[in-house]
Amino acid sequence: MNKSEDRDIGIIKRSWKLVVNEKKDKTISKSYRNWKDYSDFELEITKGTGQDYSVDLIHSPAGEVHEIMHFPFNELELNNALKDIQIALLEPIEGKRQIVPYEEKTIREFGKKLFDALITGEIHSCYNVSLREAAQKGMGLRIKLRINPPELTSLPWEFLFDPHHGDYISLCNNTPIVRYLELPQSISPLSIDPPLRILGMVASPDDRIPLDINLEKQRIEEALSTLKEQGLVDITWLPGQTWEDLQQAMRTGTWHVFHFIGHGGYDRNADEGLIALSDSGGQSCLLTATQLGRFLAGHNSLKLVLLNSCEGAKGGTRDIFSSTASILVRRGIPAVLAMQYKITDRAAIGFARSFYLALADGMPVDVAVAEARIALSVSLTNTLEWGTPVLYMRSPDGVLFKIKKRSISSIFRKRKQKEDMKETQTKANYCTECGQQTENEMIYCTQCGNLL
């Protein structure tokens, strides 16, 4: 065994710990055991009067309370603030000499005002107590936002900034933020043997801004290469770009994740999100979120959808179930990760790499998102794109998969089988005595007479 193989086995040994479940005789990842314990800090926002909204703390370690949130922006101020945020996200801020660039100050100030308005009065007291109690128990605090007024769903709550701790809430794996949708369908984790099976689809209709399909696939493949080598993740790319291709793949395969790369949008007239696939002639075929849900819903193994398309998390101001992400969750998908703003290729790839690594390691999906946000904020200097992904979730604890541990002995066994096959092939093709190439079916070497 060479040094590379020793390294790979070392990685797997460090990443996984054998945990025997006596009742089910199953093994699960160490990370699942370490990260599955979170207390809920669940807030429900409902419409009040004027700029006032009713906020109820439904669940928390410190109890339940009620407060009034005075929204800190009027209509003009909010529109200006949201435009500034979009500009800040698109503006490259690497290499700027300010300790805190102006673009981040804009978002930080917005997040601070939003935090002070939401986490106010008795809710703020419960928040501090809940953080302390969770920490004492070695647990995290999952921030669940149930936002009922449609006009508030489009706000980038992922930029909530806690001035007392001096950082964004979502940039800490102890306080993941989710847009929580409580629906009657029950959710239970799916126990799977690695690999995590991802169905990838890239759609680039001829009448839209072209995407380099091969390059898009290559980038994701490179991002997942380490996970694929370890046997933790496997991605299969749809050969076509039509809804018929998607329907056939869903019908004939077993998938855990659907990863879409392409163009998306929001139809104001229909008040519904959509994605752009191709028709048989290569032109755009707009698939509404409801139609997409018909293809994806009803597959028990599919627990997660990742939409790397513009405005996948954007909805209208009339219905909280109008964005592509929220509609898919409503149709039964346990978790949908979508983008609320445009995201650069390098940010999307970096996020996907860290996200799938954490997910394949057995972490709850919201914690995996938090891990990816942190990685992106560090790997890309001064980036703000870590706040672009939005997680809609209806799984109570974020646990979508229980990843069974891959046996280390099975890895050695498979490698030994490959080595034996290679050795057998070598003996059959070349004489071990004189090195003369021979035919596989021959018994004696025609050069020296050696018994093969």
C-alpha cells in the first residue's frame, strides 16, 4: 500500500467512528452523533398594524413570550437598503484596504437593525438565556423563522447581525438559521449506505445566456472529487435538458439529492417561481415550481433539492408559498437550498464543496449550510456571498440522512481484489521468467517454455 492509500485510509479513519447500534446493528457517522443535538429557538412573525408585526417565541429553552416588532424601515428606506445589498454582493471587495469595507458595513448595518427589531424586549432576554443553557448542555441553538407576512419573506434574514457577539448569526454552526415551514406531512431521516446519490442537471437553452455545460459539470466534479474517491458521494448527470429527461431519470433511479444548475426566475403575474429547461428544439421551456414539484415529489428517497439558479428563493408579496424553494417544500421535499441573489461560480462551487462534505459526514442540513457559509467566508477573502443561499426546511431537526459508516475492512478488501486482478492479468499477459508477452489462454511461454 502506497503513501496515497495510507493517507486516504487515514482520512476515513479520522472522519468516521464505528458506532454499533445494538438494536439495529447499524453504524452511523461520528458527526451525526456530535451534531444532532440542537435546541429550537422558534419565532413566528405575523402581521400587525402599520410597521408593527407580532412576534411569538413559540419554542425555546427559556420559555415562550410575545413581543411587538417595529419594522425599522419604511418602504423607501427598505427599497434603498435592498438595492445597496444587491450592489454590495456584486461589488468585488477583495484587496480593499479598509478593515471593514464599505460594502460590508452596508450589510452589517442592515443586519443589525433587523436583529434589534426582531430580537427585542423579552425575546432578547430569552435568546441570551437560551444560548447560555444550550452551551452548558453542549448543544447548539437552531434559529427557526416562521415568517407569515409575504412582504417579509423576501428579506435577507441570513444577514442578521448580533451586535453583542459582534458577528452574523448564520456564520456560526451553533446558531444555524432556517426558514421553517411546518406542514402536516411527517418527516423521518433516511438511513443510507454511502454513497450519497446526487442527480445533477444542467440546462442551458439556446435563447438564454449560454452556460458552458461541460465546464459547469467539471466544476462540480472537482468540488466533489475527494468525496467521490472516499466513496461518500456519487453524482450522475442527466444527459438531456428537457422535462422528459428529468421525468425518466426520476422514474428509473434512486436519488437522495437533486442539484440543478441553470436559469431561474419569478413570474410576477403567476406569483410563482420557475426554472428554465430546454424543449426538443433547444429553446426555453419554463417549468413552474408547481410543475417541478410534480416530478420530484413522491420519491421517498429524495430529501434535498439544491437550486443553483437565480431567484430560486425569491417570492412575491401576496403568498408565502410563491418562491420555487417554498413551493417545493410545500409539495413534500424536506429541505430546499436556493439562492436569493446572483452568486458567482467560484462562490457556488466553494459552497457546494463544503456543504456536501458536511452533509455526507452526517450533519443536519442546516448545520451543513452553516459549515459551508463559514468555509466560504474564510476561503474567499471579504466575500459576502455566504449570505446568498437560503435554506427552506420542514424537517424538525434538520436530519435528512443517517449515513451508515463504511467499513474500513471493506475498503481494504476491495483494494486487495483489484490488486489480485491486476496481478492475475499481469501473469496471464507476460511471462514471469523471460518477460515475453503471451496470449491469455496459453499455458506455456513460446519463448522460454516457462509454465504460465
